[in-house]
Amino acid sequence: MIRKSFFGLATPRLEYTLLTGELSEPQSIPPPETATLLIEAPFDTQDAAGIKPGDAVKRGQKLTLSEAGEASVIASVSGSVQSVAPHIGDFGRIFTAVTIGVNGTGEIDDQFAEQSKLPALDTALDYLVSVPGAPPLKKFKTPEVPIDTIVIYGGDTDLLVTTNQFVIKSRLDEVKAGIVFLKQITGVERIIIAVPGEIIQGYGHIGAEMKRVAAEYPAALPPMIMKDVLKRVVPAGQTPEDLGVTFITAEAVAAIGTAFKTGTCPVSKLITVVDKSGDCKLVSAVIGTPIVNVLRALGITLADRDRLIIGGPMTGSAIYSEDFPVTPDTGAIMVQDKDDIPYVSDYPCINCGDCIRICPVAIPVNMLVRFLEAGHYEDAADQYDLYSCIECGLCSFVCVSKIPIFQYIRLAKFELGRTRAAEAAND
């Protein structure tokens, strides 16, 4: 829901969708004929001991690129490997894509079942990093600052998306089990469940503190929860982990609970699909399923120049192939008709001030964007608070000149990160 002053003297209010009433089960997408799994490591790290075309795999099997086994993914299907190839993601992120031809037997690997009997962080790191929700378990392995608080968000950070809200309302037993196992494998005792709006009531004792998050965007973004709920401000350029706090989604916690209770790795991802008319539907698809399969099952067709987005309307990223797979962190899929895609221009900033008024962290966006357009990223960071940005996208939403400010900011942070990583490697 969007509320905006007619005269433009007040900033618009964007509110999260809250699930009410009786919930229906998500529509199940038929298993794919081929599934593609992404390992976040370059293809050239593969050696003779790694997974290769022709290998038979079982659902739940750990697939590695090398004998060391550091770069891996858990098979979401059983079948045989068709290809292992390089894949480039957003902002140059490098993956290796493992494509599996599904044989339909559903044969399950039993290695995790044996190790799950004694829950431990190393077991979770080996098998549960790529379960639905992509739990950030690596952050608990020798962190620079000890993690003392885990925040489980029972909602979603972008508008229209209800994936995690559905989990917290309908799969609470799995979440409760996940909390128990999280405490056991991480040693962190303080766990907070933050839920949107008024759905905080009726949960009883679940082994975690319950906190309410405002239903107004962008209150659900981690830096905002840190400030408004935990009363701790994340300094510019730092993350919640630098303050000893880690965020994890309700779906990821439920997946951890299910995995250790049953001895099998969950492989079906919940996704909010937003069609061209703005209608939303919750579906369940096996990780690795091509997105085109999801769209076909819902009767959604793509025409030339339509836009396909992973994520919600404020912070989602456009993709350029309908064959892109469902990944463990795919919370939403959005389709925009070519006639409804917001206009973007290179028209200069007119200094209207709307971006400054709406910015939740009070960045001088009108000055920042001038440096970003010119590619002066260091100056943008040093003089105009680039790293204070929480990437909510509100500046782009209200920009009268239709400048893609949000995209400029993301690009600048990526380029600076890449430059500084290269400098550190050469020191």
C-alpha cells in the first residue's frame, strides 16, 4: 500500500503487506527435468576430485569442486551431472553452475542423516548453508567480533513479499526446533524474533524474545531493526556482525530445525511471485528449478522487453534469462510488463530535495548522486556518506528526474569494494 500527499509536501508512506486470516498452502511447482545449482566459487578451482559431467548424484549429497571441499553445494535432486560451467552473477559475482538431469527416483544420500544425530556447527556448515533461506552460518565460524545476538526476522525486507511471514505464521514448530538447534550449534543464547506490524501476539514461549517491527517501509531492513528495535546504530561502513549481531530469516531457521529433526536437508524454496498485474502468489519450488518453470506453472508469459526481477519492487535485481535457477535465497520473483517499467533517465538533478526528505539515514543524496554519476566513488564515500546508505531504494522511488540513484549507489559500493580488495591483496 502506498500513501502519498497530493501536494507533495509530505513523504510517501509505503507499508508492508501483512498476512491476515486463514492461510492456504503454497502452490507446489512440478519438479524440473534439469536443475542448476550455483556454487559461489570460480570454475577454475575445480580439480579431478571434484564433481564432473556424468557423475551420479543423490538428493542431499554434498557436491564439491575440489578435494578440499571448501566450495560446495547440496544436491536438491537425484540424477546425473550434465555440465559444470562458469556462471557470472550480479556485479561480477563468480559462480560455478552445476546442471543435473533429474532421474525422478528421489534417491536420498544418507551422509547428513548420520552426522545430524550430533548437531554441530561444522556439520551445519557442510550441509545446511544452501538449504532454503541460505542461513549465514559461516558468520559463526571464527568471527572477528563474537556473535552474541541472533535476530530472526519473521517478515520480508521488501514490499509485496510475504515469504518469511508465511513461515512464521504457519510453520512455527519448525522455527521453534530451529531455535533450539541454533543455540546448540552456535552457543548463542540471546535470540530475538522480530515480526512486522501486529502479528506479534499468540506465539507463547518459543525460546526467543519477541519484538515488534513497524509495518512501514523500510523498518524491516537490518540497520533499521538495529536502530529501532535493538537501539544500536550500525556505524557507516560496518555491518551488524561488527556489533556482534547476525540476522537470519525465519525460513532459514525452519530449514535448520527440519534438517536436524528429520536427518534430511530441505530442498524446496518458498517464493512470492508478483505477476504483471501486481497480484502475489506464494509457491514452493525445488532449489535449482528454472524460473521459467515457475512462470509457466502460474500461467505467466514473458513478452519482448518485459522485465524479470529477483526480489521485490524496491531492492530487487533484474535478470536477463528466464532459465536462471531458483536459489536458496530467492525470496521473490517479480514480472513487470514492458509498458509498466518505470522510466529512467540521465536528466540532471534539479535539487528538489525529495530524496533528502525521504532518506531514513539523512544522507545528502542530491550531492552524493552528482559524484556517483561522474564515477568519483572515493569522493562520494569520503565527503557524502556513501557507506551510510542502507540501500532501501526510496531515493530512486521519489526522484523527480528519474535518476537511478539506487543502482548508482550499489555500483559504487561494488567498485570500491573490488578496488580495496585488490589493494589489500597487493600489500
